[in-house]
Amino acid sequence: MAQDTRGRRRSLRRAITVECALRSERWERALHLRASDLSTGGMWIESPVTVAPGEELIVSFRPPHEDETIWAAAQVVRVGSSRESGEGEARQGMALAFTYCSARHLRLLARALRGHPPRLPAALASTES
């Protein structure tokens, strides 16, 4: 899982954006969305459609420079808006924490994230513009 019991992240978020497919029992088909702030513990999904915190979803995506698609079960941990470094405009979406991802897919994701810069907090990113 991406967060410990005190709500702090256990994995470093990386400034990476990927296309993803999000599945829920609520929808007939997968939603194809953009994900960012990727880590081995979760991601931020930009979406005009949100579900309540605690909802379980399935997400699939292909990390940068990888040929294999990663599948993970995830739980919505926050719904709201987020600011990505440098863009300055808030986007609606959901923070997801991975609740299950195979060990092989976690290794693949960790390898894909290596070398990518961490996400800068919005306040710090705005001072660099």
C-alpha cells in the first residue's frame, strides 16, 4: 500500500505522466485517463469522473520505456484537485494507493521509475517559474 497508518507516503512520487485504463464495477467500460505523480505505491489520476474514497478500482498502464502493461488493484485515498509542477492550474482527480500489484510488476515499475525526478510540491514549483 502507498501510505502508512499515519497517512504518510512510503514511496517517492515521480514526475511522470502515463496513459492508463481505470476500471470499476460502476462502469461498463474502462475509462482511458492520464495518470501522474507515479510511484511504486500509487498514482494521481486526472479524471472528471470520481468515486468516493475507499472505493476499489483496477488500473492498468505502461510505464515509460517498458513494453509490458502493469495491472494493479487500487483504493481511492483522496478526491479533489491537484497542481502539477510548472502548470499552475488545478486539475480534478483522485489519488490511488495500490493495494495489490504482483511482485514482478512492482519490480518492473521500480526499474522504470529510476532516474526520473521526484514531483516538486506545487508551492516550490511555482517559485521556480
